[in-house]
Amino acid sequence: MHMIAGANSAVDVSRRAILAGMTAGCGLSLEQLLARSSATQRQPYARNCILFFLEGGPSHIDLWDMKPQAPAEIRGEFQPIATSNPALQICEHLPLTARQMHLVTWIRSVHHRINDHNAGAYYALSGRSPLREGRLVTADSAENFPPFGAVLAHLRATRRRVPPFVHIPEVMFNNGSEIPGERAGFLGSAWDPLVAGDPSVADYRVPGLALPVGMSLPRLQRRRALLGQFNTSASYGRAGTRIGQFRQQASDLLQTTAAQRAFEVAREPLAIRERYGLPDRLDRSLGVRKFGGLPHLGQSLLLSRRLIEAGVRLVTVCTGRRYDQSWDTHRQHFPLLKRSLLPYFDRAFSALLEDLEQRGLLEETLLVVMGEFGRTPRLGQITSNAGADRAGRDHWPHCYSVLLAGGPVPRGMIYGASDTSAAFPVHHAVTPEDLAATIYQALGIDPRTRIRDSLSRPHSVALGTPIAAVTGRP
């Protein structure tokens, strides 16, 4: 575990000293941690990916790139706490997450210039600039570059009868418009994600994944065979092929017990469901108002783990649509973080990391946590039409943090650095294009791999430079 802070400098901490520091609050002895560290080998690449998207733009300076020595109008109200990585401190309201920081890499120097939520999300989820012919991409379109999940599904389709790309819980919207970067764009609707819905609700069922009332499985199979006879001549060309793929996928899901079971989070032991966070119990234990914040988050992340186990290639988990579910904290910034967002995030995310590690899934699963940008370094600083109150933070794409873990990603590394107010990168600046190239390389996909749009024009899956320190490859 180490820190890469500058182009010509690396801070290396002895393995024993770091592992000794981890034991504080982790419930493991030094000997246990040494044994676990020795047994864990860095994998050449990950097979699957969980992308946890914090839409709205979380405040890096208040959460994981804190500046306690900065003036009050910059550092804010929250205090840093120690973590299981001696080189890293994070927010005091993330105590459970702090115990898992020896498992992850933080990139503290991601930056771009897009100040718009929709365009910024498209940039983050696809790795492609949202500037097209002088205008910003702010809406879903068949011309859009596909997101990571669609590309991974297209290039590395699973042999199991499960959807290769799943989105939990809902498609994201902003100001009445669907956020671009969620659907498959020019790859076509056959590679769109299956939208799984909210797994925390009572009697949860995936939309479209249950047999219609009165429809038996044998009857469905007979209908499918008959439909196939009629569609043989009607489906032609690329569009017809995609429609056929989509129908085949939906039919396979309806007929596959393994796919059905993967979505049944209620099959998990109660202790595991509670560790991730069950809505009613978590509301009471955290003292938040019922249905406030992110009560669905725990079961959403638990479902993401179940789907990866079942063979899904990429699962995107987002946080929600309501005001108190967004990380877009222009107003009531600190109360929203403290009461509505961080308690749920801390419980659910720490459980996911712990669960993936204990099951051996972290070695083959790339975990990505990011938003579309960060928040302003100075409280009350206005950078968008939405503005901010005196204690709020506005949009800030010029420097923010991204978490990576799993597969080839080093454990306990901090890559890059921001300045004294977390406003701009000072070492190892990383663009969304570089991040996309890093994600693809960590998944074993050469960023120069070509995919074709609807006009058969070739496009590299990523245009940036992979971070060699993260992927372990030049």
C-alpha cells in the first residue's frame, strides 16, 4: 500500500506498519491481516464490474479529500478520521467505510470542464466528451457513445442466461430529461441495460421478468417457437438482428431459474440483508425520518453482488431521484450529507466492500465509485444557475475524486493530489478519457479495441491513456 503523490515521488510505507495501522477498528490481529495480505494476489484483470454512480456530484472536500488545515469557509463543518490505510483520512460520518480503505485506490486528481449534470454524467459513464458539433450532449440519443456496461456486454457477452448489463434501481432523470450515458447509444437497444427496479420494496419483482398472469412456462415456449417462425422472414438487416437479440434475451430470462433467483434478494440471510441496511430498521437505527435519504441503497448494492455472482458483466447502481437522495447539495449541504446521504452510504458501501472481499469476489470484480464532478472548494461559491446558499457547495468539475478497487487495482493507494483547497490537481491530473481507458484496461479490454456505430464506422472504446500504476500494465 502506498501513495503516489507526484510525478517523481512515491511515499512507501512498510508493509508491517501499514497492516499494523489497519488493525485499529478492524477487528483483526496483525497476524491475520498479514496472512490475508499474503494470500491476496493482484489479478491481471477483472471479469466483472460494479459501477456505483453518485449522481449530482458528491463533495470530495467534505468526504474523501478533506483539507482540515484550510480556512473554515473551505474545510467546512466535518472532521477527518483515521482509516485502515494510515496514509488516508476520510469524513467522520463514514466510520464503517473507514475500516475498509486498505482495500481501495483513491484517484484524487480527476478533472474536466463540464459543469452540467447531464453532460457531466454522459462524460463519466461513457468516457467520451459531451461536446458534439459545438453543443453539449444532454439527452439520450441513438447517436451517443455507449456506456461501459453496453460496451462490456457487447464485447464480452456472458454464456449464462442472465442479462449482461443491469441498472439498479431506476433510470436517472434530471429536470425531466433522461440522463445520457445510461443506454447503449449507437450499439443499439439490444445492449441497453435491464432496469431492475427497487429491490428494497415489499414483494419486489423485476419489471418484465415475471410470467404474465395465466401464462405457464410450456405455453410461453410454444408461443416463442410460433413467433420465431413468423419472424424469420420479417426480421432482416442490423435492426432486425437487434430486435431478435432483445426478444431472445427477454425470453431466456423468463425461462431461466438462475436468472430469476439472482434477483431474489429476500433469499439472502437476514443478517446479511441487515448488514447492508434494511429500510425500516435502518431508518429507526439512524434516527432519520421514514423514507428519507437512501433507504433502498443497501438492498441495491446487495443485489449488485448477487448479480455479479450470477454472471452479469456490469451492474450500475445509482442513488435516486428525490431532493434528499441527490448529491447535488446546493442548499442544506451539511444537514443533507449528515442525515440523508452518508448514513445510508456508509452502511451499504462498507458492507459491499466487506462482502466482496470475504467471498473472494473482489479479485475478479472491478468496483468504481464516482459522480459526474465534485463540489466547490469554497462554501457559497456560485458556479451554476442553481447557485448555492452560504453553507452550500455548487458544481465543481475542475478537481474531484474517484474510488477504484478489485481486480488489478492496488490496495491502499492514493493516486494524484489536489491543491490545498481541493480546487485543482497538482500531481497526476486524470481526465475522464484517461479514467475510461483505465477502467477498460482493468477489465482486460485494450482501450484501442474498435466498436462500430450504426453506419459501421469504427470507434476506439477509449481515447485516453490508462493509469499504469492502477492497472499494473503500461
